[in-house]
Amino acid sequence: MTISNNQRRKMKSAARLYAVQALFQMEASGQTVDAVVAEFEDHRFGATYEEGEMAEGDVDTFRLLMDKAVDHQAAIDQMTDRALVAKWPIARIDPTWRALFRAAGAELIDKATPPKVVISEFVGVAEAFSSDGKEPKFVNAVLDHMAREAQPDAF
């Protein structure tokens, strides 16, 4: 079966969402990256629930984001801290946004995807978790700062 470019984009988008959820779960539960990755790949990708069917995620993108987010967490958190205002260090922000910044930071430091695409994709993820519509603007501003630091040549 051949996968269209549109389908591949959707799978990568789903992988980004799953990476944020998995990083959140790791922080909340203390599980290892290997345990969480296995759970997501075995039980979440393409699963069917009462609410509907979960999208099939791109396994390579998901694993790359998880590995880089974990391996480079300190550097990503420092980059995020520099993007946040002084009174809001990363330790004080909601764990959902911390997970999102770690996943996005992982993709930014990988440098395989243009920063504008990374920002757009993760702002889309933020919209899925946003309760009042303000968070995506906050996420956009922080990711723009992080992208300029991670890939200054792209701007």
C-alpha cells in the first residue's frame, strides 16, 4: 500500500500529538521512555474508542521526537526557559505545555523540518489542548523564540 503525501503529513501530525501526550505521561507517571513508547505504539496508534478512531502515527517521527526530547531534555528546557519571561520558568508552567515545548524543541534541534513547519504543527497541537484560545498564541511566541535560537540561519 502506497501512502500519499497528504496521508504522510497527517501521520506526522499525529506523531507530534502523541509525543506531547507521551512526554506528559512520562512526567506524570515516572514511566521510562521505552515503556511509554511501547504503550503508544502498541495501544494508541490507530486505536478505536467510543469517541472515535485515533489517527495512525508516523512511528519514525514519534520515536525521533521521544528520543531527542529525553536525550536533550536539559538543553531543551534551558532553551524554553530563555524563551519564557523571567517570572515563568519552565518548572512553573503547566505540564502539558512543558511536554509540548520538549517535543517541539526536539524537532527544532533535529533541524530536519523547517522551523516554520514545526511552529505551525505544534501550535495546532496546542489548539487541541487549549481551553480558552489564548494558549496557542503563547505557544507560538515561545516556539518562535526557541526556533530562532535553535536554527538562526533559517530566519
